[in-house]
Amino acid sequence: MQPPPDDMPPVRLSVIAPAHDEAANVTPLVSELEAALHDLPGGFEAIIVDDGSNDDTRRRLLEEASSRGWLRVLAMEDTPPGRGNGQSAAFKAGIGASRGALIALLDADLQNDPADLPGMVRLLDERGADFVQGDRSANRRDTVVRRASSWVGRFFRKLILADTIRDTGCSLRVMKREIAESLPLEFRGMHRFIPVTARQLGYTVIETPVRHRPRVAGEAKYGVWNRAIPGLVDCFAVRWMRARRRPTGASEPGTGPD
């Protein structure tokens, strides 16, 4: 895991976005992030993680970063030929390299709107919450098959994990740094369970409506079938981890007189 450079000061918000073959989307994403966050109190950075792209994603990102001190580019290592290591691993790498007191996650495909981020930060502050999860439900126009798949997924997550988050598939979320650093994102597919894991760790998670936009460039990485069965299997893995998680806090006893 690559830590942030020593000479870079902390910022209020680090935005992390994995990108795999998103050459047509990363340039407008950078522009939208700049427009949305340029006056954020405390400052921000964006870390876009090139996850084994086969197109011009990395070149375009480096061009954009050359004139923007707030934009950083990471390249995942040891990716399978022609593929990436996946969103969970890319989020993990981005979190490790970040320096924000708050961490925001979003997709690089422009379906998440960066303009929602300032309001999510304000909501976290106003409500005294630890984590704000985006909810696209009111703004999505899915097919009958996708709506049915989402309903089944929510049913089993609630049954197996007691997960009541309405739109856990929405990557747009803001959380305190300590949560992000505690997430076991080295395991494939864990990005789908970030909100429920935060709750299992004892943090306050709230939801807020966010915009959802259709993909206009690039190709979707997930469909109904390559999410449904792996997602169900992963539910049991997350329950297994929850049952075996133990407190890890410790303190050094004082040696002087009481």
C-alpha cells in the first residue's frame, strides 16, 4: 500500500474513484470534481486509480494531473492480463494513499454526480454522523429485471446480515477516515458491503438521496448475473467475519503511582 507523500499537508476530503477502461469518462469526471469541490472548506484531493486499463485512461489522467495539484493518479500493480483487480482492491489502494480526514468514494463512469458530495459532507457534519450513504432509488429508471434483482438482493442482505441500507450498490458515499481504514477491502466484492460493515463496527450510518445518471461512454463492468450469485455468497462471508470479529483496542498500563 502506497502512503501519501510526506510533504503533502492533510486535507478535509479525499475522493477516490477506481477506473478501468474509462478513457472517455475520466476527463469530464476531473472537470466535474473541480467544479463541485474547488471551494470546499479545508481543501480536497482526488485520487483516481487506474485498475489495469487497456485504453487511454492512464494517459488522459496524467495529462489532467499535470496542471492540477489536487489530482493524483495511482496505478494498480499485479493486475490480471486484460483485467483489473476490482473495485474493492482499488478503493483499498486509494484509501491507503489518501490524506483526508474524510473519505469519499464514487465510480469513475459519471453515473455518480460529484455535485452531490458537498451536500453529503454538510449532512455528515450537521447530523453528527460517521458515514453518509447515497441512495439513487428515486432517480433510477431500471428495467423490470434489474428492479427485481435489486429487490431480491435487498431481501437476502436483510435476511442474512440485518442490512437495512436501501441502495448498498451505490458507490457514492462519505465516511470518516477511521472507518475507511478499518474496511477489509483486500477481499474481492467487499465494496458492496461497506455500509453494513461500518454499522457492524459501531458507526452511525445515514442515507441521503443522490442523483443517478445513465452511462454514456464505456462499458458496464457488472450485470445482473455477475452480481447476484457472487453477492449472495459474499453475504455469508460477511456474516462469518461479523461473528468472528473481536475488539482490537489496547492501552499501555501506567507504571507510576496511582
